[in-house]
Amino acid sequence: QVQLVESGGGLVQAGGSLRLSCAASGRTLGGYTVGWFRQALGKEREFVAAILGNSVNTRYAASVKGRFTISGDITKNTVWLQMSSLKPEDTALYFCAASWRMLSRISDEYTSWGQGTQVTVSS
């Protein structure tokens, strides 16, 4: 099973940018879908974006499309989430996860999860 570790979270002002990283070990990410999810305090976990390996096949939640970009590099076994034009409502604990289901939006279809990295956007 693949192990995932997120990094790159922090405190940023509204309108700012952050880049989150998801580093994998144990298995190559080739063939996996890697997704980013987030969970705000008191809310359910929600899908943010997904990528199939390091391909151009990606999927985004409507709330982040045009502001966030997901990318990957199989040689580095890492997936990134570039977040721009951040809003206070983007504040959440961000998780990356791996799934064999292509570009799934459903958290239950992801079998490996990282521990999360906190993103806080101040107004």
C-alpha cells in the first residue's frame, strides 16, 4: 500500500497562493488516481481535485476550478496542488489520498490517506 505525506500548508491572506505537496512512498503512484480533499471545522470532507498518475487527466470541484491546479511527477512520486486566489472559505485541513478508481470524487473509494496539512486563509 502506498504511504502519503502532505506538506506546504500554512497561513495566507485572502488572494494569496500556496502550493501543497503530496509525497508518496512504498509504491509508485503510476496507475493510481491521487486526490485532494479538504475538511473544514464542523463540516464534512469534500473533494477538491484529482489527477490520474502524472497525466493530463484531471478533475476539479466547481468551487476551485480556475483557481487550483493539480499536477504530478511520477519520477518524483509526488503530486502538487497549486492554490491561487485563495478565499477564507478555502480554510480547511487538506488531505491527499490514493485510489484505483479513475478520477473518483468519492472519499470512500480512496484507500490510502495522508495525515493532512492545515491551510488557513485570513480575510
